[in-house]
Amino acid sequence: MLRKGSYWDRLKQADLIIGGINFTSNYMWVPFPRNGYTPSDLINRESAQSIYGLTLETLKIHWDALGILAEHTFMWPDPRDLMYGGSKLHLSQNINKCSEALGVPFPVIATVSDPLKVLQDIQGGAVDAILKREYSNASLHVFTKYTPDATERLMKALADEKQAYSPIHEGPFPRPMWIVQSFSSPLQHLGEIRAFVVNGSIINILTTTQATSLRPLPINSSVWSIFPTFHN
Amino acid sequence: MGPFEQHRHRPEDIFEIYLLKMLSKLIIEEERTNKFRSGLRIFNRFDVSVFKVRDTGKVVYMMNEITRSHFTGLFQAWDSQGYMDVMFQELERILHLRASQFKKDRGSRIQT
């Protein structure tokens, strides 16, 4: 985002700006490109071949410009909100705090300093847990006991991460933390529900329960019958 | 059996109550921590795991993920009921409302 010329001036005068880089995701690197470009494929520090032609240096300029722009016009999503949302550690801590306040269960999480060692423990069965990383999406940085080629994938991810983040430990782009999340063996996983909320109203609820051949399913009475004994 | 036991919530009601309670608590906590308005006020997708406790059969929810960006997967291919059209209409409405509020607030700040 160049802060000069009529384009910049027009942006500052806009009533509403929608879109921008998805800072919740792996915005610094593309470790596992699939089908060509992915939404994460925005930043390529080696060259300006990415979708927006940004390098690390121009990304910093872009971030500063977003801050200035946010003072002039309403932006959705707020880049700061996205940067916060990408931090799974902070988000999990908040979710856990709120869950505890409501008296509902939550998974135990902990940061990991040696992801490779933890992955070995998970795959060897010594630890019943999931290893995952902040600022990632589509399970690109999620490792379980059953992840194929897990060690090779993790080593590649760590090498990419070191290359992408090493020049900028400080500043607006935090180095992603690796987190381990516990499994609870007394719990049987029935599935996952996805609920869309706009302006505090639940608009739509889907289930991606694997027990059915159709996924996702719209929630209706027949789907709720899968979970007949809800308690809260 | 007392009269009020006839009005126990259905499973879907209990789930929605859980979601809305979590939403309000998360917004308060985020805004207390971050010192800026939480994007959860406008839009988000909650991913909630459903578990059954083996010993008791009790079913519990666990908040797994919260997606809040314009990159959120909407599963529109399965939206035969047109729910997401309603979502876009509501999103459009709230974005314009927030934009006009922002403009008004900014005008007040400049004047003072």
C-alpha cells in the first residue's frame, strides 16, 4: 500500500474498506502450497511473485499504512483483530477462561519449545495430544499420532518458519508459537458443529459430524437426534 | 413432576444458549485485553466439538476454533435453504451501520 498519490487519498476518504491480508493465517510463508496459490500465498520474501507482490519489508510498510488508514475510515476486518485472532495461544487462553467461568470443559494447552521432541512423544504414544501452531489454517500445522509423514512435514515447516521469521523477531509480526493440546481419553468425539454469528445473532449452524455420509449437514431435528442427551 | 419441568430446553436451544454466553464473555475478555473493539461483535464462525463422556453418557461442548476473517469458509455449497443469503444481508447492514458510526465518532473527535 503506497502512501502517496490519489489512490491513497481516495482510500482515506472511503466510508468502509473490506478485505485485506488474512493475518490470522500463515501470512508469512507458504509451506505446503496446494493447487497453486492458496489464500495464505500472499507473502513471498524471496521475490515479488506472490499475489500482491509483497516482501517482508513492504509488509511492514503495509502494516504501518493500515494503522494510519484505520484512523481515517472503518475497516473490516480490523487488521489488529486478525493478528490477535491468529494467535491460537491467546485465543485458547481466553476461550478457556470463559469456559471455566461458564462451567464447561476446555482442553489443556501448553506452549512447546521443542516441537520435534513433542511430536516424537505423540507418535510414540507417550503423550496423548495434538501439536499445532499459531497463524495457520486448513490443518497445515496440525500434527497428531496419525499424521502421515509427520516428522518430515514438521521439519519442513520449522525450516520455513526459521527462514521467514528470523529477521523480524520484534515488531508487529510475532513468531508463531507451537502449542500442545491434550486429548481426554474419557471423552468420545461425536463431531464438530460450526455456527455462523453475525451481529450477535446465530444465522446458521452446520455439523461436520463424520458419522454421516453427507457433510456438512444443515442442523435440523434429525441431526440433533444424533446427540439426544445434551446437558449443560 | 413440577410445572416448570415441561419447559426444559431442547438440545438445539441449549447449544445456542451456550454459544451466546460464550460470545458475550469472549467479547468482554478480548476488549478488556486488547483495548480495541472485538471483531466478534460483527462476524465469526464458532467451531465446537461435541463429546460424550464415556462413563456417564453426558454430552459436552468444547470450543475448538473461532474464525473471524473474510477468509472464513462458509460451506455455501450445502446451503440449500439460503441461510447464508440472510447472513450476507445482515453483515452488509451491520457493516454500513458501524461505518456510519465510525464516521460520526471521527467527526466528533476532529471537532473537539
